[in-house]
Amino acid sequence: MSLRDLAFAARTLRKSPVFALTAALTIALGVGASTAIFSVTNAVLLRPLPYQNPDQLVIIPTDMRNRGVKDFPFSNANFIDLREATKGEFQGLAGVFTFPFTMTGEDGMPEQVHMGFVTTNYFQLVGAGIAFGRDFSDDDGQPQPPPPAPGTQSATPPQRLPIMAILSNEYFQRRFGSNPAVLGQSLNKGKPFSPRIVGVLAPHFEIYFPPSADLEAAPDIWVANRLGYSAEQRNSVSMHVIGRLKPGVTIGRAQAAADQVAAEARKNFSIENTAGYAIRVEPMRQHLVSEVRPAILALMGAVIFLLLIACANVANLLLVRASLRQRELAIRSAIGASWWDLARQILSEALLLATIGALGGLGIAWLGIHELLAIAPAHLPRLDTIRIDSTVLIFTVISSLVAAAIFGLAPAWRAARPDVMIVLRGTSRSEGLASGGLSRKVVVCLEVALAYVLLIGSGLMVRSFRELQRIDPGFNPRGVLTFAVSMSPSYGQNASDSRVTLRELEQRLLNIPGVQAASVTGGALPMTGDNEFPFWVDGRPKPANVSEMSPSLFYMVAPGYQQAMQIPLKQGRFFSPDDNEHSANVVVIDESFAREYFPKQNPIGQRIHIGILDTTPEVIGVVGHVKQWGLDQDGDAKHPIHAQAYMPFLQIPDKFFSGPLSVEVVIRSQAPPATMAGPVREAIQKMNSENVMYETKSMEEIVAESLAARRFSMILLSVFAALALLLSSIGIYGVLSYVVGQRSREIGIRIALGAQRADVLRLMLGEGMKMALVGVAIGIVAALALTRLMVQMLFGVSATDPLTFVGVAAVLAGVALAACYIPARRAMRVDPIVALRYE
């Protein structure tokens, strides 16, 4: 194929601008959609992680198999045991955890930042660059000296080692204006926690973990973890662990070594034994995308179907165009043109159309990516790296060439084999149209089948989403504002002071006009995490150790929490202001707790013992169950704990009030939550100018975020299905229009011989509906096989849901009937005299 062929194809297409524009736009839609989704696939699933030799990196979580708990963090002791026992398999292991923190700046004003605590080898392990200063050294991670033993006296208490910090490049620029003089200075001066700056990271560094790890991807300040080994705190977990395999070490060998460490822990520690403690080694990229891979692959499959439908439409246009040019092609063949000469002409046009479509598709993809980023779930891994890069461009080129081959080969084959004698002898204008009719109908049937599969996928997602929206979350999210407050360091000097501060905070919030209820909370709000404590029922045999105790989610709340969240009260009462630090300890449980631990009993008056708090509160009420992990994830294999309990915040033991005071707060207001953030912030600042309010969200936003991934897939599948439906209906309309033109003489004869207009209408509708119904039949078979791959994405609906299959078939048949009606009406109006005279 030469430039001369392409130039001739361009001149030919210029003479048929409507055809060229229609074909190019059709291909642009298919290529644009597939390019946009491939940009997501490339960023999330294919592109290497921005670390040194990323294929050697693994994520290492722990599992409590006997309790059905997966992806659990490490304690310091268990991390050190693993590190020391696997030096033959790993170049190194590193740990990280993140948390929000309030610091006081040079101007005395508080600032909310995100801290990342890492082992000193973390940046070296992943290959992160240091822009200024130095990396952490081994000395920066030496444990703090132990405090004096109880009952001993020491003239000079042990000197605390300084805490070392490295700034993110972005925070370095934002807070210090990129001034290198900050090296050696201390942050949060004058406070007990005052890390010293030793370096600044290279720009754009992030940590990558699955959303369920709940880690901040880009902390502002990284602090060296002075990693102490304390066997007594083996069950105090927070550290998420990564490792780098030694060259030549396989995942299987590393897993075997980790299994030995876990077996040793089960042998030596009863808690690990009864919990079924296990350590899992997984490639970092595989573990990172395990939660989103099925949805992304489903979307990629959907756009490939859409691209095939677009190719089928253009193939039909080219088949019709080749049929109309049969006389021209026959003459060229008669004067010596070879079959390749004729085929090359059609293929040149196909290639040129594909090129124009690819350029238009890139524009559509660019716009599409911006829209994708607007609706994509925030926890989608590497969301900020989605863009059109060289890999995406190569995909666009390849997909365009493949599309050109798909829609160009069949027309080229037809055009290269004209029946010269029949075409040159024929005088009818329908002579060329008569050829290729079966090919066009087959292509339309395949279009309809592909559209049906896409519509089924979209229909199942829509039905799943509707089923989810019908789920009662166990509370009323409307009118609820949530936020966190980090109190001034001047507060929280002791437990009594902290309780006074919390009472004052609640009262100030209740004094804001429009606020109906307010409550501080500890632990986690619904759909934002969990706070699990082990317990046992008082009066029953005491478990031998913590791992044999029953787990429950515990919420530390104020009396206004039940009113603020509007959780239904089923039995007894909720807390009152009298349930405080001076009264008997009480607890409110949910229906699941009562059903599981007090079957056929009245739970009111029963007592439970909470080991970690060393309290034995009395049950005073039962409330409804709350969907803690999301509308679609409550009580599943990953979140097996159903039981929930509530304790008065003010009855938390004194030892848990030590340190900086930071709480989450919920308020219910008459006004929209968004309008309440300002007055709330003002009230908190009036209480103390150093108080910081952050992470402000309405409860409706939190619920919506829990469904964001499903909404993302549903919207995209619905858009693709709508485009597929449009293209397939256009295909039916186009073929039937040409059939009417081809059979105009026949129709004229039928009418002249007495056929009624209604008979002609039924004849033409029958032609179109045969194609549609055959396509639907093929689509049903394909959908029954393919929708089984969507099981993980569905909720409350079967992958072979009969209602969806029948409903989609009816919709597609209705659209096909509408597409058939216009050319069928035109057939009705054929004037037999005009048709016969023209022929």
C-alpha cells in the first residue's frame, strides 16, 4: 500500500463527505472509549510501580484464619521476628503506618498534617530519592531507653533520644518555601513530640497499599520509627510491611520462609495459636489492585465490545459503498486490474478512515479521561497517574489498525471479486446492491448480539446498585455532619481535664443555632473503619487468653450519638448525661450482639467483661445494627464481625486519656450539613484558637463514597451500553434502508399486483426484526456465559437474572423495531409506476 493509494483514497472519500464523516465519527467513538478505559487499565494494572526494581517488592500482611480476619497489620515484635528469620530470602523488610497530627507552627498557629512512621530502611528499600539533607540512618531507629522499673529510684532519668523527620517535597515547598535552612531545625518546638528535620524527599513520592489498609498515600512528614521490641505488646498492631526479595528468590520460597515464622509464633504464643496466625507474601502490584482488578477488566471488555460494534457499523457502510461501486470495479477488473489492486483501494480507504478516527478518538479519550477522573472512586490505586502516555498512544495506534483490518477486510474481499459479466451486462441500479446482502445482515446480527451483552452487563449493574440503595444502613445519614477535632496541646493534661474539655466542646456545638444533637465519638464512624475489642460474657467461663475471647466492634460515644445518628432503639435505653465517670459502667449493644450472645435471653441487666479496658459494664439497651463497612460489605468474609456495642465516652478508663486529645464528632442539624461547617469551625476556634477542625464530611458523602466503585462501573457500563444500542440501531436502519432501495422494483410490482401498504410495512419490518431477533438470540447465549465473570461485582441479583435478560431483550427489540420503522414506512410509499418506469 503506497502513498499514491492513500492519496487516491483521500480524493475518493472527499467526494463522499457524509459517508466519510459518519464512518470516521463511528470509529472515533469506539477508539476514544477504548483508549480512555485503557488509560485506566494501564495506570492501575499495567504500569510498573515508581520504585526501584518494583517486581522484587512484596506486601506482607498477616491473617487470623480461625477468626476469618485478613490483611492484618504487624506488631513490632512480630515484625522483628519475621525480619530476623527471613534474611536469606529478603534484601530487607520495612514497615509503615500513618496518622493525622496537629502541630504548632512558628507563628503559634495549629496545623493539621499527616505523619508517616517508617522503619529507617524504608526509603532505601523502595529506592526513594532524597532531594536535600540525608536519609534516615540506623541510629535514627534505635529504641528509646526503657523507663525506670516500678519501685526504683533514679537520680538521672534516661535521656530520651531525638526523633528524626524527613519532609515530603510538597510540604517542604508549601510550608517552608523550599528553604534549605530548615535542615536541622525542629518541628513543633516546645512540645513533647518535636521531630528534627534531617532531609527532604524527592518530589511526588507516595506509598502504595490497598484502600483497606487506610494509609495516607503522601504524608507531609516522615518520622523514623524507633522500633522497640516488647513481647508484652505483641498484639498491639499498626505496622504495614513491605519487603524486597533477593535476586533469584521466588514468591514460593519467601512464602515458605514466612510460613515457618508463623508456625513458630503459633507454637510459642497461645494467642497466635488459637487465632490461626498466618503470614502472607504477595507481589506488591498484585496485592495493590486485587480489589479493583475485576471491575477494570470488565470495563475493558465492555469497550472492546463497543469498538467491535463500531467496526461492524463501518464494515457495513463499506460493504454498501463497495456494492454501489461494483460497476466501476468491474470495469477496472476488465481492463486488467488485479484482485489485489481492487482490494488495496478499499483497504486504503479503511486505513485512512481508521487514521482519522484514531485522531478523533484521542480527542474523545482526552475529554473522557477528565470525566473519568471526576467520577472515579477516590481509593482507586494510582488515580493521579491516569493519562495519555506513550503506552496509551501505542494502544490507540494498534487498536486503530486492528479496527481497520476488521472493518476493511470483508468489503475488500467483496470488492476484489466482482462478477464482471453480470455487473457489465446489468442495467438495473440495484445490480450492485444485490451483492453482499448476506454479509451486511450477518454483521448487523453480530452488532445486536454485542449490544445485548453490553446492555445485560449494564442492566445487572443498575439492578445491583438499586438493590444496594434499598439497604437500610441502620442510621439516617441525612442532615448529619462529621468532622475531627484536634484539641489544643493545652488540653488533655489529665483524664479529668480531658473530660471537662469534651463536655465543653459538646455544649458549644449544641449552642449553635440549628444543631439538634451532637456527640464526640471514639473508634470509627460507620463506613470509615472499625474499633475491635475482645470480651466475654460475665458469669460464663473466663477464656484462657485474649484470642479465645469473642470480638465485637466498640464505639465510644456521648449520650447524643443515638439521636444524632437516629439509630433505632429496640429495647431499654441509650445513655444519659448521668452515665459518666462517677456512675456505674454501662453498655448498649446492637441486635446482632444480643442475638449471638444472649439467644432466648433478655440482655438487659447482663454484664460483659472488656479485657483491654478492664471494665464489666451492665447492658442497659439494645439498638439496631449498623452497616459498619458499607452497604455491600457487612458481615462478609473480609469483615466477619457482626456484634456491635456502645460505651459512654466519659467512662473510658483514665489511662486512655493520656496524650494529645483528638476526637471525631457528629452533629445533626436542621440546615444542610455543608452550611454548618463554618459555624462549627467558628465555635471550635472560640473555644481555643489552637483547636483544629479537619476531615469535614456529611454522612451522606461517606455513604456515597462507600458505593463509589460500584457507581463508577455502573455509569461507564451504562454509557457504553447506550452507545452500543445507538450504533446497532443505526446498523439495522442502514441495512434496511439499502434493502428498501434494492427491492424498490419488487415492492412496486407487489403494490401493482394488489398488495396493501400494510403488507409492505409488515414485510420490511419482518426483514429488520429477523436480524434483530437473531442477534438477540446470539447475545443471550454469549451473555449467559460472560456475565458469570461479573459475580463479584453484583449484589442482590443473579448473574443470570431472568428479569434483566427478558427486559433487555424487550428494550433491544423495541429499539430495533423503531429503527426498522422509518425505512419500512418509506417502502410503503413506493409509487409502483415510478419504480417500474425507473427500472
